Amino acid sequence: MQLRFTKMHGLGNDFVVIDLLSQDANLSAEQIRYIANRTRGVGCDQVLLVEPPATANTDFHYRIFNCDGNEVEQCGNGARCFGKFVIDKKLTGKRKLLVSTANGLLTIDVLQNNTVRVEMGIPQFSPEKIPFAAKEQANFYTVEHSLGSTEISAVSMGNPHAVIIVDSIDDAPVSELGSVLEKHERFPERVNVGFMQILSPTAIKLRVFERGTGETQACGSGACAAVVTGQKNGILDATVDVELLGGHLTIHWPGGSAPVVMTGSATKVYDGKIKI
């Protein structure tokens, strides 16, 4: 089977985007891993599938697979690339899209100059909705693990996140601690781990260890998670510039039951075909 694909990235978080409207495929976890393999396949952090709408009121269905072959619920950088992809490929005449995912709906607004704005949904802080094993909701939790103990904040942005405040992201043990917390028993669906350095109430630096992938150049949902936990704890303002390894995102959250809005770039790298 030969599949057409487009290689894209959002601030260096890279994707293989596959249109399943004009071609038919039912990809296995093994095939996803092959496509994502950086030496034998195309190579990417995640594989994104563009599928027909699941309901009458949506424009597309959006599926995300990590490079380990597991399907996940959310990917903010991927959502921006998804929006640019369907516009570039003329799969829609709209620039504001309502897209269904495994965990709900996303509004994607494709602006000018490769900039895309995404409504990422309402953050969930209750432990059962993250999910996270805790007796009651709190702003901070202490998690014991093989390397010692770590104070985290926990939130779901459609996928689970642990956020750790650090003095410097340059010195943060992202790989070591991230890999331990990612699979911690208190996170039954595993977790993305963000390391946040606060520069001011309107600016942070962030590195993210993503579940099933490892550290990436950028994580859109991780940027949202960091900002909302910082705002909830009285540290950050409603609009924050997030500096990731791959570039900058603007995150806005007015609080309460309002959705988090992420704005950033989406970049096409090339079109190709792969035989699987």
C-alpha cells in the first residue's frame, strides 16, 4: 500500500499528516511506528490522520498517534498543522473549522502568514478527570518516585499534564525525571511532564517530556497546561508568551469555564509518498 503524506511541524514538533478523505487506509500500531521511525520511515513525533466528519455539525475528525503507535487525545501543535493542511490541500473552503477528536471538539481558526489559533477546550483540574490518583483536588501535589519526590501541578487539556516549576529549564532533569513521572502509577493513562521557568507574569520558558515520545521541540497542550496552572496559582496573567525550544506560542485563558486559546505557527516541510 502506498500513502501520500505531508511532513509538517509546529515550532519543531514534527508530524506526518495523512489525508484519509481521498485515500483509504486502516493503519496498525506497527505501521504507525514504521512511518514515525526516523531511520527507516519518514520520521516524526506524531502521525496525524485527517478523517471525514464524525457528526453533521463538524468539518473533520482529527486523530493523533504518538511515535510509539499509541493513539492519544490531544495535540495542540498538531491541531495548528491540521488546520493549515486542510486549507493548503483545498479540503475545505472555510478558514474557521470545528473538528472532532477522541476527547471532544476543537475550533481551529487559520489566520494569515502560517499562523493558526486554536480553542483548546476548558482545563480540567479535578483528579478523576485528568486522571490522577489523589484524595482531593489541590493546587500542588507531592509525588514520590524512584528519584525522590517532586511537587507538581496537574491538569487535563484533553490529555494529562504534570507541571513542575523550575529555576532554570537549562538545568532541569527533563529526560530523567520526565521518563520516571510519565509512567508513574498515579497517572493511570501516563502523563506529559512540563518543566516551567517563570520569567515574569506574562512570560515563561518551557520544556516538555511527552508521553510515548520523549522531549519534543514544542508541546502546544503542554504550553496551555503550564499557563493555566500558573494562572490558577496566582503566578501568571491571562495572556502569556511561552518560549519553547522550537519557538514561541501565545496562550490566553481568562479563567473559569472559558476555553484556553493558543496562537502560533504551522509550517509545511514537504509532500511525499511512502510504501507500507
